[in-house]
Amino acid sequence: MTEAQLVQRLRVSGGLIVAGLLAQLLTYLSASPAAFLVFAFVGCGLAGLGIVAYLLLVARQSPALAPDAAPETGAPAAEASPRAASAPTEPPPPSE
């Protein structure tokens, strides 16, 4: 997925969340049962759909879940990190 596609999908999911929050905000102007139904189904539905779309987008972009990710070696995370390879194996001698 290109960066432009990623940004576009993030905007769509953010727009769904904002639309849901605006629908919920507008229902506070009325105290009728219909306002509650709009709040519950339209507002929560749009916000929930935006959240799910965002989470799916993030999960698909995760390097651990990517199909071209390197297979796991079974080594602990500390040994597999590049910082651990450059770290000294024994502490430096005490200075006097």
C-alpha cells in the first residue's frame, strides 16, 4: 500500500469517527426517544465503524503481521535486536 492510499484510508476512518461524534453531539439538542435512537445507532455505529476501519488499517500495516516479514528465529527479543549485538558482553573494569 502506498503512502497516499494509507493517508486516504486514515482520512476516511477519521471522517467516520468525526461524523459519528457530530451525530451524537446533535442528539444532545433534543430529549426525545428518537434522539436516543439516533445517538445509539447512527452516532455509535459511525464512530464504531471508523474505529474498526482504523484498527484494521493499523493491523495490516504492522511489520509483524506483514507477509514478507522475516520468519521468527525463536531467539528472545533482546538477542534479536541490533542494539544487543553491539552491546558489550562484560562490564567495563572499575575506574579508580
